[in-house]
Amino acid sequence: QTTRMFRINIARPLSVMTTTLPGGTQGSAYSTTVQATGGQAPYAWSIISGALPPGLSLSATSGSITGTPSTAGTYSFTVRATDSGAPQQQATQMLSIQISSP
């Protein structure tokens, strides 16, 4: 008779924790990071609908939104986090950024 121990790691469901983003000012540097929890890190980030304010970009590896917004307005978009597990999990969140005139 043989006995073996196995360890099973069950990942919590992936979810995007960030639900609101700070506002910014046209022509001023902007920096924030979208956060996720669960799944298996590291996460890959993407925008699947809508758009960031002109001048801002989302880092696919860190979830950081950085840059200098060039146009005032309210910009709505949906981010997607994809974990590195097998099988992969995905989670989405609708967000918006308000960019004010200086």
C-alpha cells in the first residue's frame, strides 16, 4: 500500500477591485493603477471598449494608467484583467476618468 500527499491550490475568482479613478487636469501629469484580486498573478491588462483620455495609456503588465491628458472631458472605458492561471480567468470593470480644464 502506497500513500501520497497532494496539494491542490484553488485560486479565488479573479475580480477587478478598482471601481473609481481619480480625476485629472488637462496638461498635467496623471498616474494611477488599476488593481485586481484573486486568480493567479501576474495579470495582463487591456481596454476592451471605450477609450482613455488622449495622452493617457494603460500598461498591459502593471495596470498603471499614466501620461498627460491633452483634452478635457469625461472618458468611459472597460478594462479587462486576465490572470496567468491555467485555465485563465478574466474579469472586467467599467471605469471613467474626468479630465478638467486647467
